[in-house]
Amino acid sequence: MSLFVTKDTPVTDSVLTVIAHLPTKSLSKTVEAGFFQKLSDADFMRIAVLLAQKSYDEGGCPIGGVVIDNATRQIMGKGHNTLVQENHPYNHGETSAIRDAGRIDFSKTTIFTTLSPCDVCATLIYMRQFARVVVGDVTSASGNEDMVRSKGVQVDILEDQMGIEIYSKYRAEKPDQDNEDWKGLAEVCKHHSH
Amino acid sequence: MSLFVTKDTPVTDSVLTVIAHLPTKSLSKTVEAGFFQKLSDADFMRIAVLLAQKSYDEGGCPIGGVVIDNATRQIMGKGHNTLVQENHPYNHGETSAIRDAGRIDFSKTTIFTTLSPCDVCATLIYMRQFARVVVGDVTSASGNEDMVRSKGVQVDILEDQMGIEIYSKYRAEKPDQDNEDWKGLAEVCKHHSH
């Protein structure tokens, strides 16, 4: 049986959406390895953005992450923020993708994140010794890029306009949810008690 | 129907083991609120240690955590490291208990952790604005206590000898697993390639 997505399938948002929604373990049964090998960094960032879009559509925080193997360019893990979906008080795009990847050697991988990593995710990225992190939005920045670089991780900025727009729209719509996702419900309660 | 554990039930390791093993949501159906109100900090630390023991018995890393409400002394969340059990590359005692608690205001809570928090957990504790953290083992220390204090969190040391012994035994038995849990599989691979 031939796979549905082959190395010759054109790279479109439609096919990247299928990849974003498929469980990671299902990718080897549905997508030819050669398809991933032709994807650019911007394409992997777009998959992370489509995961953010999925989360937005579910009422959640639109932040996504993708971990790839540097040698093979295959996806090792991916995910999106699940504050709302899992009632999860700290699962961001990066933690979600890293959890999905499981117990692998992250020093052979790159993580794509649609948003500048928070203090916790930035710390996890250097503690798990990632070779590289690619950030899709420093317009809404945490400013942790230099800290992560100082720990020996390569940090690249590759902004995705679609991701920036989704996050900016969400932030205007749900400022309390955004605040909780960043600094916890304590921060939201503090502001509302004034 | 009266609850099995009442405010008059003596505090023993046996009953604390039941509490450690029960799902958090089941506690209000099985344990009278008054029982928790009479527990000391050392008793909550012992529950965290019994969660560490559970993880050790499952072949995992013996580190546990418990989150309680400061006013009511009820347990809001608890858990243990799941590196092995969930193939989870960063779920420590603290992250496990915080995940279990869900979206609550952590500024009204205390977290008991059997082991000095790693960089990621220490960062999460101040980012979620915990009022207080109680550490059960600084003999095997990360040294993050001062950093967490500098962020405005009260840090208390309350060593539990049983917890220190379990962790120390485990470390001697499974040094690679301990190293992976702390610095990722990258660190283990680095050492083995020498």
C-alpha cells in the first residue's frame, strides 16, 4: 500500500494541517519520509502554527510546538497548549511537544515554537539540552532568547505572520486567559481584586 | 454513610498511604475534612514521600509532591515523577502535583516536594506564584532554594529521613535514570560515548 502523502506531494497548508492533526505515531504510516525531508524550517513552523490554530478552534490558547530530528527531519513530537483542553495549569506549546516526544535525546533535535518561550519552557529547553530552538513570534516576546543562547542552545527567529495574527487576535479576545497561561490564575485574581 | 477516615482516625503511615494512593478527587468521598486539618507539615511531607515510594515500587524515580490549600489544609493536587511510567521526559514530583491540581490560584497554596526542586520546577513554582514550598531533601540538593526565595516564595526545609533514604538508594541503583531525569537523555548519551 502506498502512503497518502509522498515525497512528490506539493507542500500546502492543507496537507500540513493533516500532519498537524495526525497523532505523531501515525505519521510513519501515512506520510513518506521524503516529504518531511523536503520541508523547510518555515514549513515546520507552519505546522506548529496550524497546531496553534487547532487549539484556538477548541477555545484554547493558540500556541504550538514541533520537535524534529536534525538528521532525518522527521517529526519526533508535536502539540499545543492545553490550559483549557486538559485543565492543565502549565502545558504550553513547547512542553506539549516535548511530552509527546517522550524519552529521546533532545540534543539531536530542533524545537519549533510559535511563541517566544516563557521562563519555564526556556528553562526546560536548556535543561533537556536541545541543539536548537526556532521561535515564530518575538513580536509578542518573553525576551528569554538571550538566556537560552547563553546556555549553549542555538536560537533562531523565523516569524510566521499567520501565527502572529492568531495569537494577537486571541490576546485581544481573552486577556484573562492569556494572563493565566503566562503567570497563573493568581495573577488574574490579583488584578480582579483591585 | 460515614467516611472511612474521620477526624479521630490516628495518623499513621498506613492511612497516609491510602491517601497517597487515592485519586485526589476521591478524597472528599473517603476522608473527613477534619482529618486533614489536624495533619502537620511533616505529615503532608510524609504523604509526598509515600508517593515517592509508590513510584519507586513501579520502577520509576522516587520523587513526590503534594499541593495543599493554606486555609483549609485540604489536598488540591498530588503526584510523583512519571519519567518511566508515562515515558515522560520532564514530569517531576512538583509538575505532577501541579498538573493534578489543575487551574487553581496557587498563591493560596503550599507545595510539599520530597526533593530540592530542579531548575524547571523551581521556575514553575515562582511563575505560578506559590505562597510557599516545603522541601523534604536538601541533602541531595539542587541549590535552587535561594533563587525561589528571591522571587518572593517562602521556602522551608523539612527533611524526611524516609524520603532521603529512598532517593539515596534509588540513585545508587539507577544512576543513569537519575541523570536522565535531571538533565535529559542527552546527558546520559554524552557520558556513555566517552
